[in-house]
Amino acid sequence: VTEEYATDSFENLLFSICRFREITGFYPRRITVISFSFKRERFETLHASALHWPLRHFEYVGVDPPPSTGFDIVESTNGEKKNSLVPFQSDPYGCHSEILQQKRKDRNPFSRKAPYELTCPEISELLNWCGPELISRTKVPW
């Protein structure tokens, strides 16, 4: 099962929760994210917190290509901080930062809209929340 509407890491996490709900009829109990190690802080401290996802039910597995591939962990980490971590720190839902908004626009050239307000109505407020303050914990079902 895939999720086809997310345009950034925050939407990847949020929309994947909704996609799971569409398929199974309930929200997940645990989430495991597998991605580059330099993205760990963004997922664990920013995205999971913005969703009020309990960290005891969240696992992040960092995997990096070997140096022989030319992958530069230092360059990637610096790019992560500048282009994602810092913008999400002040804009946890990705609604106000120019850099985050431009990423979403560039990654959605046909202006598709995710259907999750219809399929996950319990979290429609979360799906539309823009902060910058965090949504109330009472607005999420987990």
C-alpha cells in the first residue's frame, strides 16, 4: 500500500497515518520510519510532536548509503538543517515558511488535493491546521 499525495516529510507522516486508516479501518498503534539518518531529528522532535504522536510508539531507523557511493553525509546534514529542520522548527505544519511552501508547490505541479478529510474525518482539523502553535492534543485520536 502506498501513499501518493505527500509533498514533504510532514505530509508523509501525517498522510501515511491516514492511508493506514483507510486500509485497515483504524489508526496505527506504532510507526516506524526508515530514512536517511540525518532526518532523524526532524521526524522525532518536530513531526511526531506536531502530530502529538507518542514517542514510545514511534521508531526511526536511519540508513545511509556507504561512502563509496559518493554520498556526503556532512553536506546532506547541512542541507537538512538549512532547507528542512530550521524551517519546520518555526513552522511545524509547513504552512507559512516560504521555502516549505515552495517545496510543496514544486512537488505538486497538477495541484492535486489529498482525499483524507473525507476518509479520516476524525482528524480533519489536524489536516487543515497551520499553527504556528501546535494543535491541541484533544484534537487527535491517538
